[in-house]
Amino acid sequence: MAQIKPEIRTKAEAWLTDIFDKETKKKINNLLESNPQELEESFYKNLEFGTGGMRGIMGVGTNRINKYTLGKNTQGLSDFLKKEFSGEKPKAAVAYDCRNNSKELAQVVADVFSANGIEVYLFSNLRPTPELSFAVKHLNCHCGIVLTASHNPPEYNGYKVYWQDGGQLVPPQDKDLVEVINATEYGDINFEAKKELIHTIDTEVDKVFTEASVKNGSFDTSASARENLSIVFTSLHGTSITLVPDVLEKAGFKNVNIVQEQKEPDGNFPTVKSPNPEEPEALKMALELAHKKNADIVIGTDPDCDRLGVAVRNLEGKMTLLNGNQTMLVMTWFLLEQWKKESKLDGNEFVASTIVSTPMLKNIVESYNVAYHEVLTGFKWIAKLIKDHPELDFVGGGEESFGYMVSDFVRDKDAVTSTLLACEIAAKMKEEGSSFYQKLIELYTEYGLYREELISLVKKGIEGEKEIRQMLVDLRENPWEEIDGEKVVLIEDYQASTKRNLQDHSEEKIDIPKSNVLIYYTESGTKIAARPSGTEPKIKFYISVNADLDRVENHKKVNQELADKVSRIKQELQLG
């Protein structure tokens, strides 16, 4: 059996003191006696905040999600709130999703807040993450916490922090908070709840959130068009079942077929390998039901209901899964059209997306004379744009990883309202003798056919983390000079905050926060981005290629040519 490193043993034995409960100490002793590898994985580092908060495997140790790591976070956050809002009485909203232990961990968070004199609004049962974002503003809270690990495997859970505006924590508060948390000791955690400070939220927030979702996701589509749209919906065992069916019904969609086998919330996600709507397998049952019901559209949401996968019928009538970029393109076009019809476009609007999403979105947005902004991966950066520019109206925005936000009543990606918007578009297009897919192809003819593909390489554990870091070091030290026979003409390094033009050897500064991301551009507009995931043990490569499309009828031929190009690039760069 492998030897336990002295520094790991020291960290583990610190968890055998009276600060920790009997069950925790029992598990630590078992690891010390029989599983040194798991012990090292559990203690070799502290969990860190990524693009989506703090996320990790549940278990004992500093590198695991448990009552003590979350308690330490909440104690640090409590101290930070009292300092930031001295003279006020801080309030916090707390929600949780369907994951194993989420309810219990949410109670721990609420207890620690209350023990520190902070008033808490705790949801009585699981709720979608976007409702927590909404609740922070609606209840005039200073912060919000949601216990979720989004689409990660069942062994994961997580902790996302929201600020007064309903957006996730961003600079400068995030770094200041991390410093306070890092200075907090486990012995500093106050678990002695003051029950009188914990208020249970039942359905009162549901009502106003649902009304806001219907208001922002509905337009001038006729009642008959909504009734004639056949929808298949799956919550993939997650939280969306609590709100999405009600929102669709209130908006006038009567023909909603729910995948019953996936209706009940369950943190083990028994019917899918991964509860991730990006994965085609996750929507298999929904597609089978769509075939039986001859449905027009299929929608599936991830466990905490902030992302959605969409399938619609193609030009041959076959149900086809769209990627996040494609859904985002049609949604944004539709919103811009509605704003234009209502004479709401006056030059003070903007749309936002991320640096790894499709370049085609910029083409569409700017054709409406609307400002387009790109930010780092993660909706917290889009929310920050809204917060930093109150003089501008936010139309909508999304990212390639299946997230979209309609207007700014929620400050995070929102699959509740986006599901309604997708159905609204499908109903209107069907009534006009077109379709969601037909409109996508028409957009390709107008703005160029773009094809994107994401390659995620999983690298687990300590060695995997080192391997991911080294891959990005190698890319910086030995950059690609040519891709698929095309010269690389531009390299953006978001860690160095530089944009290097390889043709005229000029260099510009990138004026957004630093991040470990590299993006390559070739002379034909091919784009390849590389970044480590902020929430999973993966390195991600985003490939985007494009070509002109002269007629709708030629889209399959051009799309196949681009698919072949992507295959060549993957083989040449040894990706996947």
C-alpha cells in the first residue's frame, strides 16, 4: 500500500480534533488506515472558486464538499457581509437543487448565517437556480447561496454565491471574500443556529418569478399558435419540474408532454449517464417520446435548471438536436426582431456572449445596430456588464454551453424563461409556415454558415490537474503556426492579456480580467480556443469554422464540408 505523505497526514490528522464530529473522524481514520490515495485526493488542496462558484466531490477533507468546507465558506462570507454592510442588517437567500445532501447542506449554510446574526430566507424545497438569482433582488437580500453542482456527476455538489444585484460574485468582491475565507479556521465556524432568524420561503417567490418569466418570455404569438405547438419536456430528474410546466401553461402552451420516467427529482439521475443537456444521450427518452407524439420541439434542462438542450425538426421532418450556439443565434435574432417591432431599439441596447461562443452572433447583433460585448466564460461576467452599465438596456445573451438569459430580471442563465422563449419561437414559426430550424438555416444564408464543435478531455485527480496545466504551458511555448493548411494570423492570450497579430507583428492589450484561455485565429476565420474547465477536471477545446452559404438548399453540402474540416483539425492537432 502506498505511503501517506507527511504533509497529507498532518492535514488529515487536524480533522481528528474535537472541532469535527464523530462521523467525520471515523471516515478520516478509515482513509488513514486503508485508502492513502483517496486520502491524498481529499486533502492535497483546498477547494477553490471557479467560473461557477465552488464545486467538488462530496466527502471528508479540505478538497471535498462537506459541512465543514461549506461552513468555513459561510462563516467567512458572514464576516465579510458584516464588514461590507456595516450599519445594516445583512440578509441572505438560500436555495438548493435535487442533488444528494443538497437540502442538508443548505440547512448548514442557513444555520451558520443565522448563528452570525444574518437573517436568512431558506427555500422550503428544491428550486431552480435562476429563481434564487431573482429572489435575492426580490427580497432585497445582500447575498444569495445555491447548493448545486449543475450537470456534474452524482458524486458532486457545489456552492454558488450571488450578490445584491442577483448576479454571481465578481471582482473585486470575490478576491476580497476569498481572502477572508482563507483566513478563517475551521474552529471559527459558528454552527449554533438562531432559528428565529431563518424564514422559510414556500410558494410566494414562485408566484412573482413565474409572472416575470411569462412577461419576459412571451411576445405577440397568437393563442392558437401556442395551443397548436406539441412540446416534449424533460427535467432530467432536476428542479425544473417545479416551475417550467407551470410557466408554459400560464403562457398558453397546452400540449406539453412530460417524460414521466425523468419527472421525479433524484440526485442519482438513474435514467442517464450524465444529466447534461449537452450530451445527446441525456435527451434520448425525450426524443423517443417526441417520435410517439409527433412533437414539434423537445426541451431538456440540467439539474438546477439554468441550461437547456433543444431539439427541433429539420427540413426533412427529422428531430435534430441543436447545439448551444445554434439555439442562442435563433433566440437572439427573435428578441432583436421583437424589440425592433416594438420600436424599442434606439441605440442604447446591447447583447452579450462569451469569448468561446460562435463569432456569428456578433454578425447578427451588429446588423441591428445593437452593441455586442464579449466576456469570459461564465454568466457572472454578463451580469457584471449589466450592473456596470445601468444606462444600457440588456436584450439577451448566451453562451455555447447551452445557457441563455432573457432581459435582466434574472442575472444568471435561466432555463425557465429560455424554455418559454424557445417554445414561443417554435410556435410563431410554425404558424407562419416556417420552423425553428428553417429560420436557423436562413440566418446561415444571411450571415454565413458557422459550425462549432467542443472537445472536452477529462483529466481526473492530482496528475490530471498537472497534465491540464502543462498542456496550456506547451501551447504558449510552442504555439500552432498553421491549422488545416491555413496560417495562424492572430493569437489571443487572456492570461497575458495580449492580442498578437502574426502578420504585422503588432500587439494589443485585452481589456478584460485575466483568465487561462488561449484563442487562435486563421486567415479564413477558423477559431480554436483552449481553456481548463472551472468546474470539472477537463481541458476544453472549442473549434469554430465557417463558409458562405448562398442558398438554403445547399446547407447540407456546405455543412458537411465544414464537418470534414473539423475532423481534419481534430486529427492534425490530436484532439480527442
